[in-house]
Amino acid sequence: MSYEQFAYLYDELMQDAPYDEWVRFVKDKLKKYQVDGKNLLDLACGTGELSVRFAKEGFSVVGIDLSGDMLAVAQAKAQEEGLQIPFFEQDMVSIEGHGEFDIIGIFCDSLNYLESDRDVIHTFSSALHHLKDDGIFFFDVHSTYKIAEVFLNQTFVSTEDQVSYIWNSFPGENPNSVEHELSFFVLDEQTGKYNRYDELHIQRTYPVEQYSEWLAEVGFELLEVCADFDNIQPQPNSERIFFIAKKKPSFK
């Protein structure tokens, strides 16, 4: 997957994402589960929108992403806000060398970019071993309903003066997976013409029961599963599923 151009267009695509809701959600759950620490590892942090927001809320943030181009955008945002956020180019499947954290998060359905069972399990294991004994692990994913009913065989279009896009979604090769074909048209202000950039992004999800089983297998105790930023159990038409977990006592 290439992010070279996509990194600089990602924020345009995600401009309506409820980032502040993620921050509110995490803060509420930290209070609920009495987690006082402020060291937060933002895995698959992308262009740093959440890393910056958490840092502005007083968290000590480390961001990790596989894309150096994404991280360049993230670093520029942090510097613009006068924030010191260390960003590292690593794969969330096998992070290393960063010590332990009070909070680890994989937000914005980033986990869905892992296409194999093995990678999801290894990511959970990697997070477990970078989490303090009293720390907490958050992640959110697309539901199987969203993949099948919201994305598959759909076309999404945005027509703006500076950046427009056409987004087509097709069934992927694996169960509960989707291939997003994105075409961006970006205005070159010097020539007045539009440049086209094409990207292919593949996402895969699993049933709630499967994620729960894998968490238990690697050593997590599942604290809560809820949906769509609300404190409710996932419903058949829920689109985003949130998981909150901590280390099992035997892994302390």
C-alpha cells in the first residue's frame, strides 16, 4: 500500500471525522477505570490528528506509524502547535524499544488495515508487552455490518475546488473485507489544472467474538465492548465497535 500522495490528502478525506469524540471517549473511560497515568502510545497514528489532540489535553504522547510520509505531516502539525511529540516509523505488528505506557490506542479503525489473523494477534501481543500493569488498551474497528452494508459496492464522491475524489468500494478477497479504490483530483494552483492520484486501500474486520477471543489468548482481560461512541452494547446495525482491555493478572 502506498501512502506517498495519500498522506497529504488523508486529512481532506477525513475532515469530518469525529476526532474530538475519540478524545472524549478515552478520557471518560480512563476516569471510569481509574487510570491516572498520562503516557499514551498512539499506534498507527497517521497524520497525527489524535496525537496532537491528546497532547493538548495534557497527555505525554508517542506516535507510531508505518508511513514516513504520514509521520512527516504529523510532525509538522505538532511543531505548528508547539508540541514535542516523538514520532517513530514502525509497524504496529512488531513495535519495539519504547518502554511501557499507561494507555495504548489504535484508533480510527486503523486495525482494519491488517489483512491477516496473524497480524492482528501479533499486534495485540505487541501492545500487551508495552502496557503497564495497570494500563489500558483501546481500539476501534469497523463492524461486519459496516463492511457489508455501508461500504461494499458503494461509491462516494466529493467535489470541492481544491481537492475532489471518487471512492469506489468492492468486495475483498477475504471474508468481511473491502477494497477501496480512491481517485483524487488535486488543483495545481500554478497551472489551474487538476492532477490525479490513485490509491488502493484494503480493510478487513472480524466479528466481535473473534476479537474478544484473540485478546484473551494473548493475555488481555476484556473490560468493555461498546458501539458508536456510546455506552451501549453493539447492535446489528452498529458501525464502529470499541474494545477496552487490560492485562490479565497472570501477565503482570
